[in-house]
Amino acid sequence: MNIREAKQEIIHTIQAYTAKNKWGGYAIPSIRQRPLLLIGPPGIGKTAVMEQAAEACHVGFVSYTMTHHTRQSAIGLPYIEHRNFDGKEYAVTEYTMSEIIASVYRCIEESGCREGLLFLDEINCVSETLAPAMLQFLQTKTFGSHRLPEGWVLSAAGNPQEYNKSVREFDIATLDRLKYITVEADYGSWRSYALEAGIHGAILSYLDVHPDQFYVLEQTYSSKSFATARGWEDLSCILLEYEDLSLPVTSELVGQYLHKEELARDFNGCYHWYASCSRSLPILAMLEGDPEAAKACHRILTESDFSSQLHLVHLILSCIGNHLRQHAALENSLQTYTGVLERFYRYEKQNHIDNLWDALQPFLTHEKEVLDIRKEHGLSSDEEICQVQQSLYDLQEAGYRFRASGSSEDELQFYAEKERSEKEDAISHASAQIGRMTENSLLLFEGAENSAFTVLLSSLLQNNLFSKFIQKHPSPLFEEKKKRLDFNSREEELKAMLHL
């Protein structure tokens, strides 16, 4: 399966393993909860989807990379305990609690979250001395006498043997106790993620034409050539930052992320062509309705080859994608701020404080303490942490404005609600702008609805942010074009069936 399907399977597994029966116990007993083992090539996002799945299920998350551990750190240190057996005293070796199990209990204690996902990365590359203990842990969920708490799902990941010479194969007895998931590199599933995540348009434009270069592994006796999903995404990050800093992009830079010389040279040429189009084409002006800019862009569709048309499409998608991400960030900001406000009002009442101003500083301190715990144990993503921090800052700023106004202490709520109203106005403005951009991008292709237009429409549909947006803000023109795309797809399918 691809990585997107694997993520969904992990989420379903967590939901099934943490489901309760009518007596309050776990519907699937611990002994029948097989550990998850995700095996796939490096750089396709195995670790990321584990963390994302835990976030989606709102459970704790503890992660360890097993190649960094010795037998002592994983199992615990030995010590001598004196025990009495059959009237005689014996010196017995016991072990301190495993660092890994202790981290799970610490997560439970500090976060209050009784359920979670323990993730052990590179499980099949552990040292020879640690391997037997790891096999025991996968089979029995215990290190020595210390067991993984009920409610915690055990998961692991590793690379196939062809990617790592230090990989150890699991025997049949171990595999028979695991929920084994094989993940393969798939450009189609990664493309959907890339459109939403804002991967550089030059990368998508290149891979749309050369999907076979998405994941490359070529090994000879003396050399290795490879490109991975991780490499493409990291390359995207550095390209965007180099552009912001006006730094030169060279084939040597590209080769630091794409470890195949011909591929690095080929993509570097594509990137500079894309960058040239970006500088020369008035994309933003066209999307905002400038008729002269629209004419310049339309000439590309009618007078240039498919590669140039594809560059234009991805420039349009990048621009709309940036605004979609800004719009989503505004919506998340409003939602987070609203949640903070509700907790603030509730905090004042629960603590019997006379007015909101007196409650403000104690509330902010309490919220920051909760954030520290959630951050330490991975109960919230970095993005969620930043959103709450920004909302707390916005609330504090509302307090400062209220104090500077000299209003009575009962009027802090007015300034806090004004902040929320300004966020709602910003969302409305951004929504109207994206609506205009969408319609202008579709109107650009009037009389030139070719393969590039199909890429534009299908890419918009693949972008989850756009799908959510268009559901809230329907566009008759987009629906009309979408129906045409659906008809063309069915026509092609029928032709293939009839061998036409």
C-alpha cells in the first residue's frame, strides 16, 4: 500500500485497539493487539505518519530510534535484590525500569493521557546484544518484568534489507505475532500531500512529466544513486529559502538532495526554466483580474509547448495554494482563539474571580504550563502549539489595549471579542480573493482547454485545502468545468475498455 493508505490503516488500528466494551475494558484484549510493523524504503514518511496518526486519534506519542540504544538503556540496569525462597535468602538480579517504558509512564503522568502510541524506529537494525530483548518486547510487550501499560499501542518501522546491510530478518514466530504493513513509494499519493503542503512548483512540474524519477534506487558494486520523497521535500524547503534570500541555485546544491548526477542536472535545468517563467509571467496580476496579464499568460497556452504550459499551471497552483494555506491558517487561528476565549471565560467562573482582568495573568500562566506538557509528550503538533501561543499573545494584547483605554474592569470582554471579529473579517476578505483567483484561472483557459487545463482542474481537486474551501464557497464556473473533466475521464475510460 502507499503511505496515505498506511496512515489510514494505522489510525484504524489505534481506534480498534483503544475501543472499549460495555464493561469499560478494551474490546480487543492486550494479548490480541498485535504490534504494528511498518516496512518500507527510506524517506517515504514512515515516522511522520506514525506521529500524524497519534495526533489524529488524540492519544499520547512516545518515539525512540532503536539504533541509538544499547541493551542497558533499553532494558534497564541490573541490581542485586535479596529474596527469601523456601526459608533461605538468595541474591537475585533485578533490573531498573526500561528507559522506554519509563518514558511512557512519564507521558501518562504529566499529560493525563492514558492511551497512546509507542513508536520504535529502525527496529530491524538493533545491535546484536539488543536483538533478543527487542524480539521479546514485540512478542510480549515487556522489557524484563516491566510491561507496556494497557491502552498503549506498540508500533515499529524499518527498512527492507536491500536498503540497509545491517537489517535483521524476523523469524516466522515473530512475524506471526505482528500486524505487518508493507509500504511502497507512490508518486500519486505523495502528489496530493505535496499540493497541500506547498512543495515547490518546479518539483511538481518536473515530476508530473517524469514520475519515474520520484523514487530512484540504483546500486552497483562501487556506487549508489538514489532520490527519495524525503529528498524532494527537503529540496523544496531549501529552494524556497534560497529564493527568499536571493541565493544562487546550482546543480551542486540540487545534487546534495537528489543523489543521482543525471537527475540533479536535469532537474536543475527544469528549475531555472520554471524560475524564468515565474519572473516573466504576471501570474498574480492575471489571477487578480488584470486583462493585459491574462493575455500574456494565454499566449503561453496557445503558442508554447506542453512543458511551458505545465510550468504555467504549476505557477498558478502555487499562487492559489499559498493563499489557500493562508486562508486555512486564518481559520485555524480563529478556531484556536475562540477555544482560548471560552477557556478564559470558564477559568474566571471556576476560580470565582471577580473580573476578567484579574483572571487574565493566572489564566495565561496556566495555559503555558499545559502547553509545555503537551509539547514534551507530543500530544500537540508544533503547528498547534504555535497557534495556541499566538492566541494567548493576541488575548494578552487585547488586555493591554483594554488597560490603555482606561475602561472599567468589566469591559475587557469587549476588547477580547473585537480581536475575534477582526479575525472573522480577515477570513471573509481572503475567501473572496481565493474565489476570484479560482474563477480567473479557469477563464484563462477559455478556448484552450487542453491537457494542461486537465492538470489544473485535477490538481485543484486533489488539494484537500481547495476541496474544503470550494465546499464552503461554491463556484458555478468550477462546477461546470469539473463536470466536463468527469465526462472526459469517463470517455477515456470507455475508449480504453473498447480498445479504441
